[in-house]
Amino acid sequence: MLLEVTGLSKRFGGLVAVSKLDLSIREGEIRGIIGPNGSGKSTLFNLISGVYQAEPGGRIVFAGEDITGYPSHEIARRGIARTFQLLRIFTQMSVLENLLIGYHPHVRYGSAAATLGSASVWTEERRLKDEMMELLGFIGLTDYAEIPAGELSIGQRRLLALGRAMAMRPKLLMLDEPAAGLSPVNVDKLLSTVLALKQRYGLTVVIIEHILKVVMESCDTVTVLEHGEKIAEGAPAAIKDDHRVIEAYLGKEMGDAEVRAFLKAS
Amino acid sequence: MEDASISAGDAVRRDLGARPLWSRLHLPWVAGALFLLLLPWATRNAYHHYILNLILINVILAVGLNIVKGFAGQVTVGHYAMAAIGAYASAVFAAKFGVPFWLALPAATLFTGLVGAIVGIPAFRLEGAYLALATLGLAESVRIAIGVTDYLGAAVGFSDIPPPVFFGRPVVDHIAYYYIVMPLALAGIYFSFCILRSDIGRSFKALREDSLAAAACGINVRKYKLLAFLISALYAGCAGSLQAHMAPGFLHPNSYTITEMVTLLLMVVMGGLGHIWGGVIGAAIVTVIYDLTRDYYQYQMAIFGMVIVLTVMFMPRGIGGLIDDYLAKRRFVAIRRAKANAA
């Protein structure tokens, strides 16, 4: 298993956001995570990526190493890249610079060499700029390399957020609602980009998504959360018909007796 | 469509590839050094040499402040206190312990760097206005502490700081002192360029914009905050030491008040917060204006304050930002035009 989460919980005051969650992600799979609003999907991402600290008792093991309680940057350095629901791209920096920030963990020169402006820094910067231009071509933003990221459209920003995560050369890519707010055409474009990236770099991908089309078409396995608990897990086709999942999304189907009681009460 | 975008991509890549070799990249620096070397001949009198020295010392201060405030986004109001620490440390080393200037300068610089790194620790938890208040408090206590310490001359001032001695000759003339200040300022600008154009500078900008996202990209936020405070304090320490040993070798705590800090902020804001040339442009302009309007000194603060507000409102990225926007737009148009021609 690439990622093994056991007994993970998170409380905010009295509210239980994630409760004793177990999750195993196989290397090379695409995992979808779905669930109604407030079911703990994003909290799960924040726990895995070290933004939040889990309650005692939870454990997160990545590639054989226990990373529970590690700070964010250490987790990122070990190969977990994520995107944010609200993107959080660096709007005042150029598109190319955004990608270069993603590449930060792999920069090879030290602070002293950087301060003195040695030739090795210059060659390394040129090399990684070339490399990032290639990635930029892959996500289709080459023309915008030197434009401030804040001037991009929403669709382009989503692609850039994906590109920044990819620049980290991750083993595990976690996407938090990558297709939210996109037009159907752009959803397809984003989906094919994710699949192409996965093919090319041999990634493992976890996707939180509300657009069911994305989940059904691209995921190998789907995990369904409700109230911070896992209520179902399996192949997309099986999940679609699971009565607990339908209940979670649409509410419980009422029996005759219940309907009568409900009508009487109102 | 596909072909056109590839050709535009090639245009950008060609452009990146066509950047000059590392050695040629240093030509502008040689030219700049030559210009500064000959500059005193273009001036008329010793007062101009004094102003030149003042500008260059302010350049060092402003470049340092721009690193911590403009690039790393840490709102510090304590930069001038760092200069005070550097100045008094250097003065003590030289006047009380007889350490020659050439050793007192690096010693004071390192000492200030250390203090700066310690001052940076509150920045782990505080942000924006809160950090500004904390650093203001620290800075004011430094000034007041100096003002009541007899060892440092208290409110009378610290006098008889020995000038640098160069091959047995004391450097008292402003024109001679210029040749000590100028190389240091030039080196300061050069190092800031190297730092800010490298991965370190990019990381600073990332934590300025969004420290959570920066951490998710593998940036150790605490380390880089500390580094920013350390570097800027090194600059301030060096500038302070240069202030101390410049003729007439006198320091007074009143030269390190909040007024000086506002002037320094004006330099950086006007030149361009977070612009690589911001500190240099701002220090030059503001120092000259400051000197030209000396007769109206009681109105200076009011005018400077107004200029800061107006700059922030109408030119938020300063003079440097205006230049940058112009260049970036021109490039984008050129790329688009190349694409249209190819299609």
C-alpha cells in the first residue's frame, strides 16, 4: 500500500469532522472520494497533508514511513502533492514561477551558492526553467508563462494548480474538487490532462469530486464518506446503486407509516 | 491551433535559451561599478560626496528592508533599530576595544544578523499589523535602552568613533569614505539580486502570498521567515556600521526614531515593494528629495506620509512595478503577434 490511514479522527470543538477513518490507497490507482457537503472529505486531505494535526490514536503511513504529525513541508517533500479547493495559486507571481515553487523540494543548489550567484545556480535555473516550460506545454499554458497567475481564467487557474502540484514530482497526487466551477468542455479537458499525467509519471491519484461524471469515468475505486465516517467503498458502478450512498445524498426513503406520521405532524 | 501554440511556446523557450551566458550576465555589474567609480568626478563639492555616501548607505538599508518586507512579506517596523544595533555595536568594538574598522564592520554586521534572526521568531506566530506592533515595540525599546545607557553615551550621544584607517591614513574625507561605502553597497545590491532571483527569493514571495500553499509545496515556512529576517538584519548592521564610522564619528539615539523608519518605508514603497530594484530606486530618490526639502523640515513627515498613501493607492507596486508591467505587457504582445504571423 502506498498510503495507509488507520483510526484517523479530527474534532473541531464538539463537531466530529472525521471519525476513526481507515483508508488504504494502492500504488497506481485512482481513488475517488465522494460524500455530501460537510462529510469530512477536505478535512481528510488537510489531515494527510499536515495542515491539521489528527487526534491521538490516528496513524498515517506513506510509502512505509509513519508521517503522522509531520509538518506540511516535510510531507510534501516525501512525495504527497495536493491542490486546494480554493486553488491558492500565487496570483502575484508569474505562471512559470508558480510551477518553479512546486519544484522547490528538488532544487539542488544551496543558499551560499545562491547568494554568491555562482555559475552552477545559473545552469540549474536554466535547466529547471526548461523542464517547467515542458510541463507548462503539457497543461497547455505555454503562452502565459510570464503573465501573473492572477490574470488567468478560472479554468486556466485550475490547470495551473494541477501543474504546480505536478512540478513537485509527487508519488501521490491529491486533488480537491479539481473540476468545480468548470464548463463541461473544460471538465473533459482537465480529466484527460489528469489521466495523461498519471500515465506519463506513473502516479497514484486521490480525487475529491462532486461532479459524478468525473468520479465514475476515471476512478478505479470510490470511497463514500458521511459525517466523517466511511459508509461505502468499491467500484464506481457498485457504489452508484448502494442504498446507503443514495440515502446519504438524497435522504432516506420513507415508508408508508412514516409518511402518515409526517403528514399528521405537519 | 495546436501548431500555433507550439510555435509560441518555442518563442518563449528560444527566448529563455537565448539568455546570455553567466559570464556575460556580469557585464552590467562591471559597467555599474565603473560608473560608480567615476561618479565623484561628476560632483562639485564635498557636500555632494556626503550626499552620495548617504544615498548608498540608505540603499543598503532599503535593499535589506525590501527583502524582508517586500519579498518575504513580513511587516517589520524594526529595521531602523537593527541599523542602530549595528552602528552602536561597531562603535563599541572600535572605540572601546580598539578593534580596527575592517574587523568592527563584519563583526557588527554578524552581530546584528544574529539579533535580527532572534527578532524574527515572533513572526512565526504574528502576521500583518500584529507583527508590526511587536517589532515597533522592540525597536523603540532598543532606542530607549541606548538613550539611558551611559556606556553608550546615553542622551548625549556616542562621540569619537574612530574612522577607518587605510594603510596608516585615517579615512575622514567623504570622497575617500565613498570608496569604502560604494563597493559595499554594490556588493549588497549584487547579493540581493542573486538571492532574489534564485529559489530563495521565489520561496520568500511564496510565503508572502500564501504560507499555507507554500508549505504544501515543500517550503519550510519558519526557516525562510528566519532567513529573511537574518539577511535583512545583516544589511542593516552593515549600513549601521558605515553610519557610525563616517565623519564626524558621532551617534545619537535620536537618529534612530520612528521618523527614520517611515522615511525608510517610503523609499521601499516608492521604489517598489517586492521589486528587485525597489530599494535602490527608492533610496536614491527619497534621499535626494529629503535633502532638497531640508528647509521645510517641519513639513517633511506630513508630506512623506501623504506620498506613501498616494503611492499605495495609485502605484501599489512602486516605480519598479510600473517598469515591470510595461515590459511584461510588451513581451506578451510580441508573443501573440509572432503567433498570429505564424498562423
